[in-house]
Amino acid sequence: MADHHLTAAGPGHPWAGVRFTASWNSRTPLEPALVAPVVVAEISADVSQDHGDPLRYQRLRA
């Protein structure tokens, strides 16, 4: 992991084996890097996806 806030997940991660895609209609699976759930990233979300990214990073919360 490149970020000093993240630790690679160990065995038994709750999302191990779950498949993720880039969008609702995509069939191309993503290769997620599972991490230990010890830090929370606060985001704001805009459900109208007309322009740009609907998620905006706000801050890390320990």
C-alpha cells in the first residue's frame, strides 16, 4: 500500500471475494485493494451524475 494511512487487509475481511464494477452497467470487474477498516474517509455525494465525479473527498476521520 502506498498510503501511510492504510494497512492491507488480513484474512476474514468482510468484502473478501465480493466483485466490484466501475458502473451499474459495466461488466468489467475492478481489482480492489482491500484494507483494514480502521480509518474512515468522509465524502459528500451528489446523486445527479450529469457532470464529473459524484463523490467528493472531504477528510480522513480516525
